[in-house]
Amino acid sequence: MISALAYGIMWNRLIAVVEEQAQTMIRTAFSTTVRESGDLSAGIFDLDGRMLAQAVTGTPGHVNSMMESVGHFLKRFPAATMKAGDHYITNDPWLGTGHLHDLTVVSPAFHNGHIVGLFANTAHVIDIGGLGMGPEARSVFEEGMYIPIVKCFSEGVANETFFDILRAGTRLPVELEGDVYSLCACNDAGIRRLVEMMDEFQMSGLEDLATHIFDASRRATIAAIAALPPGTYRADIGSDGYEAPVHLEAALTVGSDSITVDFQGTSGLSTRGINVPAAYTRAYTAFGIKVVVAPDIPNNTASLEPFRCIIPEGCILNAPRPYAVAVRHVIGHLLPDLVMGCLHQAVPERVTAEGASCLWNPPLRGGGSVSGQATANRPVLPDFEIITFNSGGTGARPTSDGLDATAFPSGVRTMPVEATEATAPIVIWRKELRPGSGGAGRTRGGLGQIMEIAGRDDLEFACNAIFDRVANAPRGREGGLKGAAGHVMLKSGPALKPKGFQIIPDGDRLVLQMPGGGGMGDPLTRDRALVARDLRDGLISADEARDVYGYDAA
Amino acid sequence: MGLDYRPMTSARLAVDIGGTFTDLALERDGRRFTAKTLTTSDAPEKGVLTGVAAILADAGLAPGDVSILVHGTTLATNAVIERKGAVTALITTAGFRDVLAMGNESRYDQYDLQIRLPEPLVPRHLRLPVPERVDANGRVLLPLDEEAVRALIPTLHEHKVTSVAVGFLHSFTNGAHERRAGAILEAAGFPVTLSSDVSPEMREWERFSTAVANAYVQPLMQGYLRRLQTGLSAMGMDAPVFLMLSGGGLTTVDTACRFPIRLVESGPAGGAIFSAAIARAAGLNRVLSFDMGGTTAKICLIDDGAPQTARTFEVARIGRFKKGSGLPLRIPVIEMVEIGAGGGSLAHVDALGRIAVGPESAGAMPGPACYGRGGKEPAVTDANLVLGRYDPARFAGGTMALDADASRAALDHAVGSKMGIDAGSAAGGVIEMVDETMANAARIHAIESGKAFADRTVIAFGGGGPVHACRVAEKIGASRIMIPPGAGVGSAIGFLRAPVGYEVVRSLYQRLGKFDVAAVNELLEDMTREAMTVVDAGRFGAPVRAVRTAFMRYVGQGHEIPVRLSDRAIEAGDASGIRASFDAEYSRFYDRPVPGSDVEVMSFAVAVATETLVHDEPAPPTIAAGPARTQAVQDPVTGEIADWPVHDRNTMPAGTTLAGPAIIAEDETSTLVGALWTASIDDHGIIILSRETAA
């Protein structure tokens, strides 16, 4: 009989094992999205495809969707057929994490000759061919290479045919191949540590530990749900959409042992790549609930299972194959705001106002494929493909301001400007906070930021815009005001579309004004010292201080 | 070792100012004296002078007998943590006013909606942009607007700014604009730190943060060091003063005044140097240094007698020691992992029914429940006491009575009652969990460093290290532990073992495929000259060695690994050899090299230091043993209670051997000899613990 004490120790160790797995990926990855920005996740699963533990490092969109993914791998390659040193891979948006740019690798772990579990990880790569990152495709087939679930390493030996095809289909063959190696190396690291752990604790399998983890997690999650006032809470939120505005609607029901979100009333599918596969919808819905209701309980199958979704067919949150889905995060990132709109009616002291939410990541491209061949009197940039990760402000919190220019709900980091400029022929002339953009309130929304980007020597380049909250500013709560809406424009003045492929011509610059978070509570009740500080720091203007906050600087 | 070139008959003195105590160690003619005095935070030199007077009296020496004083201090760190530095301004590139505030735009904890992010040391109204721009290749895109710099001077006076940092984009490739702006501000009377001087490396947030932190602590540190020199002179001590750097070398007061931020982690660095000296003396190539104090445990890997080093560090973490919750510094440091697991770390049961220990700490006030100062929550020290792992009569040299009943009550209330177990089992669970936490930290730290952790000798010190070493060693697969004497003032002793040295790091991008040999050689020579100038000031003619390192990665990767370069000038044909070294290093970290990729060098380092020599540790004298004693000890894993013999360390001469289980007690700590372990005392008074392991 193993004591609860001993299981607690083993559980901690398992979380350390998957953290090692994630750290190995960050150390070895090629794509800036992984190594600089942390757009990844890593976890360990039992032979039924249930997730036991997940690395603390990682981003929410991958978590739950990767969790569903392992079951699909096991259907295609049953555990009994797997051998030590095998690695399996896919980027199928419906079997993985929602778009072709995310690779998921699953690897079996063997102990004393027996398969005992599976390690899985997901990472966002820079290029997977096709149109490139952006909303323009009309079906998934235009969005890039489509990798079904296949074996990329067999008993430690690389599947050269697979790698030949992989390299041929991308603009960045070295990086993409290197990233696949990194994903396999990271699972190998996890497997090694698991074997050591099982030896030390004299375990022959993971079943008993899994049972303990799942029981304890389910109990704790249900206890957290039981502490909420039961009922059904409704909210909605708007996205700019691509060809038409998108309306998201949710009815969140707190039951005795589960929380169910019904998306009835949500807009239908788009013709472009902003559609969201169901697994990704479930991922960000669960994150939005969990961060409010049970933030301290580690992620695993049992702690996430009580958070359920009903997603009607034909709605934009349940995109079927082969709808285009490349930028599903644009709408997916709004789901925690939507969920919190519901939960605010149940536990107002635990939720935030709406934030910028959707990352403002401009995919930039230049060179021959944008400008054609250089001629004597018209130089063009060298070929490049790059994306930088940038954030607006988060929503105001009940007792503190929102965070300025900080990613939420996504867990990614930005890249240093100096590193970006060393990699691509662009000059970022401005990247700083956007004064006046934080929604006013008793607590203020976080400020957005402004970026100004030019081609080197002011040469032409293109941006495949994937921005949101241009027509739908983040809303405040409890009398707090909206944050500033986003705005996309040329430095010379004309506005650009928030979504789609657009040229920034010679001599001009791309300007991104990112949204600020919504405020919370009446601005007139804001601590005067904080208003004075914001005014001193130029975060609000004298007019806003006087007219909105009722603050007399004199 | 450079300092050993001084005559051995002269006295060498080390002073380590910590948060609570100032530790001193003095060595002369193979004898060692140690002392502790209370730190006088408002004027730290007072505590130092008091301690110096006391230790000299103990050793029977006059101030003039001291040939060298080596000094380390947490003063700079505390100024940053407590926000007591200078009113500092940052002059920066227009368009990048908020680099310090935006950081990496992420949250270090994904699930904490109430998260706090560290506030920049310079508020926005003192982050002052001026028009200028240099590109990634060092080309000037926009000339510096010198008038705009001059126009800021009244603003600086208006806000009573006393220290200024200048941080411009890409200044590590071309620092001319920073130098010009700095000259204008210096002419106006401001002390100036340039980001291209203090940390000439890529990544604007880290570089600006380092420059600002340097400027922030500079007036304070300069003032303190000058006052200390005056005070020492006044008492008749004319010995040169050296400062311990966070990178493990020593430097002069002048250099410390220019780059005080390089002193931040000098105390823990001293501890690692202490371990490294013992490792060298014992001829151990693979060591894990384990320093467990009251609030944290610090773990450092030591290979071939040298502590592992790194180029980044976070100071003043606000999120319970979480990575990403501090201010980034890009300076040479001894690489160690510090976790919130110490004697004062508090235990509770989390929502999932698991025991959790730390990082919250009882601190010195109220302290663990057993201190009887009002602490009601159980700390690791309480669990050790309840299990019988301390000799309560010897705790803190017998100066402090411990209340085991208070410990039991606290464990019952916070752990036992919630899990349905008695106080003894609860204590066992707390100890097992804290040992597991430290072992996990050691493991992950080793992985991140690309090193194996098994088969290392553990060198344990600090108040808690010798108590927890056996179990932690078992968990990481180590079968040999060393507990050196003087473990309570390990950092100060480490100062006496440090080489005089200085490291310079600079970014210079190179593809190995088209290596610019002339540019690299010129850079390396320039860096060597810079480091040598600093070292020359304090080496007293001792021979020095320059170690050159390239930080390399596959083109497109984001994390570099260090590769040693040869000592001679690089030649055109060397690229293939450097490539081979990189592939080998990479495979050592990550199993397989990546085919087809070119390799790039992001930056170079030159570390110049006096040679490190093997140093014979002085053995402490022993006294006659008292009557035999035993103590009831409960095993944290099995729960069994047995009588363990208790030995006094200062009665055990070299050659003594005993089998576990046993406790070896001393004033500052006690060494637990586990049931599977054998203890012996070597010629230097070090306790060696070893165990048989199944092959």
C-alpha cells in the first residue's frame, strides 16, 4: 500500500520530468516561435491516452488540444505496435492542435522492455509552406503541407523519405527539419527521466500513480466547482471577422460537478482561415474557466474533464475539415474573455475585464515573392519570412490594473527587436506603450503598444495581417470604460485592413496600434495617487485625467 | 592561485556581508580563525570594522599584519530588492521608451490572474528618449541629436537624478552614440553607465536592465567602498582590498566602483568557490555544491575544479523565486539554481492533499515554531527537530532553546490533522518533500546545463546542507558526500580561494562558413587587453591565463552553448576544428547533432585570471571526547524510531571512522549519517560520507 505521501512525491517528480522535456525543446528548437516565445507544450500520457502531467512551461491553446491528440495517435498506431525509439508526428489541425503550423510528436516510453506510457509535445513552427501564416486561404489545402499521423523515426532511425518531403515543401527547410529533431530529442529526454524515476520508486507501471493523480485532481476540481453559485450565465463578444463581423455567444452552466459551456447562437463558418477546430475551442474555453475556478490544480485529463463544451455544428467554433483554420487563434483567444463574461455574474471578484487578448503578430515577408526581381533602378529586399509576437493590454483586475503590453490568454513571449533585426531585413522604428489606450476605471486596463516597422532602406515588404479588436474594443466591467480599439495603418496615413495580405510600399512604414485592456469600476473612484502617477508618466493625458477621472492636476 | 604568491606567513582576511550576519575568516600560517558579527545595514562598514577588530584580537594580530582583505557583500542586491538605490534616469532611443516596462511581454505564471510583474528601477517619467538609431550592422540610420541630450539636463536636475544610464538600440555593435551622449551628461556632472560598457551583448531588455541596475547601485556602492577604505586606513590597515565578483573572480575597488552590478551575487559565489577549492584539493572532477541556509538552497555544478558559469542572472525575484519574476542582468555569474527551500521554509497541505514546502519562509522573525517567537506554522527546522535530527542543546552553539512541543503542535495543525497522520509522520513527509524538491531542482539544473548529475560528489554546507545531504544524495544517485569544516562561513573562506580575474563578453556575429579571422582575432586581442588591465592591478606578478570562449549555435537556433577556443590566435584553417568541437559539445547536450546546418557564433568571452592552485585546507584542532550520548531519531521514509549515537565533531581526529546511523554535532549545524552511510574524517577535518551502491 503506497501512502498519499509517497504518491505526492511521485506526482511532483512526474511534473519535474515533463518540465525537463519542455526545457529540452526550448534549448534545441530552431523556430523563434518556440525558442524565444515559448509557443509549445509537453506532457506525459498513459496507454489509454489520458494526460497525467503537463509541463508548467507552455501555452494554453496547445494544452487541451494536445491532450485530445494522443488518442488519435493511438487509434492510428496502437500501443502494442510501438517500439522503443519510435517517434510519430502530425500537423493535422483536427488530430492535433488546430492549424498546420503546429507539429505534434508522440513517442512511446519503455521500461524493462514494456511500454509504460507516451510522451507528447506540440510546437509552433515558422513555416510549413503553402500561403504562409495568414487568413487568406479558402481551404486547409492552401495553407501548407498536410502531415497525417506518420512515423518520423523508427527505432531511432530517421525516416529519410519523410524528411525529404518535409524539406521540399517549406521555405525554411533547415529550421523545419531541425525543429522535428528538437521535438523528438525533447521526448527522448522525458523518456530517460521517466525510466530513472520508475527504477528509483520501484514502479512497474504508471497505472496506480495515474489513478491517484486522477482521483485527487477530480476531487479538487469538483470541490472548486461546488464553491461556485450554481446557475446558467450568459455572455457574448464580438470579433472583427474576415469578410463579416463574428458574434460569439455562450451560456455557461455551473452544475454540481461540472461546468458546461454551450455556444448556441455563435456565428457560422468563415470562408477564410479564422475558423476554429473544436479541440482548440475546448482548449481555450477550459483555460478561461480554469484560470478563474481552479488555477492551482495541475493540468491533466481528470482536472480538465469537468469543463465541457457544447459546440453546434456549422458554427465558427467547430470548423470541419477542410475549412481554412490557419489563424484560428484570432477568435480562439477571445474565448477566455467570453467565459469570464459569464463567470463575472457568478464570482465578480475573481475575473478581469476584457483585454486585447488576440496577439498582434504580423507575419512579414519580402523579396522576390513580394516585389519581383530587382532591376537597375529598383532594388528589392532579400527574401525573408518572419513573424514577431506582440501584445496589447490585459483587462483590469478587481484589485489591480491590467498588465501593459502583456500576452493573455496566450502564454508566449516577444522577441527582442535586436534579434529580429539581426534575422530579417527590417527596421522597427518604434515599439513602446500606447498612451491613453488603457480603459479607464477604478482599476485601469493595461496599455496597448505601438509598433512602426519599415523595410531595410525603406524598401517594399508585405504584411499578412491577422489582427482583431479593431472594430470591437475590449470592454470594461462594473462601470469601467473600454480600452482603445486597435488600428492598422501606413505611416503615410491610409488605414490598412485588420486581416489579409497587404503591401507596404517603398518609403512607407507599417504602423500597428494595439488595443488597451478594458477598465473595471467607476473611474471617479480610482485612487488619486494612481491617477497622478499615470499622469506624471504620460500614460494618460491631462484631459483624460480631468474629464474621465475627475482629477484636477492643480 | 594569485593570492598564494603573497608570503604564507602574512595574514589574509575575508569579509562577507550577508543580510543578517557579517562573516569573517582569517588565515595565517596554516591556521584559520572565523567570526560572525551582526550586519549594520545603515552603515555596513561599521559592522565590518567591528568584526575585523574582533577577529584580529582573536588571532593576536595588529591591523598592519594583514596582507590582503577580500570582500563580498549583498549590499547591491539588497539595494535593488528594497528599492533603495539612486534616483536613476535612462536615456534611450526614441521609440523605445518602455523596453524596461514591457520586458518580454509575458507572464511568468500562466494561471495567476493576480500576478505582479517586477517594476522597472526607472519609472517612465525618467525614461527619456532622444532621436538616434543604429541598425543591426552598426550602421547609423539616424545621427544622435546632441541638442536633445543637452535639453534633458534641466529635467534630470528637476527630478534630483543622481545617476544616469544610457541604453541605445544595437549599441553593442556600435557604441559611438552612447559614448557621445554619456560624455555630454558626464560633463554636466552626472555619473553615467553605458549599456555598451557594462553589458555589450544583444537583447535590448537585458542590456538596458543591466545598465540601469548598475547606475542604480553605483552611488551607494562607491560611497560605501570609499568609507570602508577610509575606516580601514584609520585603524592602521593598509592592505589592498579586493572585491568578490558574482563571476567568481576578484577585482579592485576601482573596477568595482565602475561596475558595482558585477558584485550582486558575491556571497553565493564565494560558497561555490569554497566548494571548488575543496574539490580541487581532493582531486574531484565532478562535484555538486549544496548550500542550504535559512531561506533558500543553492545548488552549483563544479566540473574539473571550476564552478559552472553563466552570462545571465535574475535579481530580486518577486514571484516566490519563480523564473521570470526578477529583473534580468546580463553579467558573468557563477551559475547556480536557488530555490525557496531552507530551514525556515514553511509547510502546508495543498488542495490536492499533497504536502507542499516553501517557498514562503518564516524568516528570522517569527522564525520556525520551535524558536518560540510566535511562529505558528511548521518550518523545515521544526520537522527536523521533531524527528530528532538536531541536537537541541547544540543548536546555534547552544545559545537558543528550542521548543519541540511547539513544533509538534504546528505540524499537527498544518499537516497532520489534514492528512490524518501524527506529527512524526507529518514531519517525515515534510522532510521527504523538501529533499525531493531540492533533488528535482538539482536534476533540472543539470539538464539545463547539459550535464549528468549522478555519480557526483556532494559538498554540503550552510546550516541545513549537512542535515539533508544523505537523502538528497540518495535521490540523485550520489554515493559520496563531503562536509568541510567552517561550513557556517563557507562564503568567506571561498573568498580566500578566489583567483584575481575578470571576464569580458562581447557580441560579434560570425558564420562559421565564412569566418572573418582578422576581425575575430582583433576582437579577442582587444578583449584580452581590457581584461588584463583590470587583472594587472591586483595580481602581484602572479602568472595569468586567458581562457577564450565562443558562444555558438546552429544557424536559426536561439540558445548558444559555450565552446572553448585554443589559446593562440585563430588561423584560417581553424573553422573546421571549431565546428567539430561544437558538434561534439552539442551531442553531449542533446544526443545527436543536426545535419546540414551551418553554425554561427553570437558572442565571445575572454576570462583572464591568475592560475587556480590546489590549496591545502587547514584542519581544525580537536578536543577530548565527552561521555557517549544517543538521541531518538525517526526515519522520515519508514517512520521507524531508533536511538542514534551523537558524536561531537570537534572531538573527532583525522582517521576517525564510524558507521551510520549517527549524528555528528557541531555549533552551526549537524551532520546526519544515514543508515546506509559510513563517515570518516580526513586529514583536513572534512567529514567524508560514503555508501555502497548496488552496481
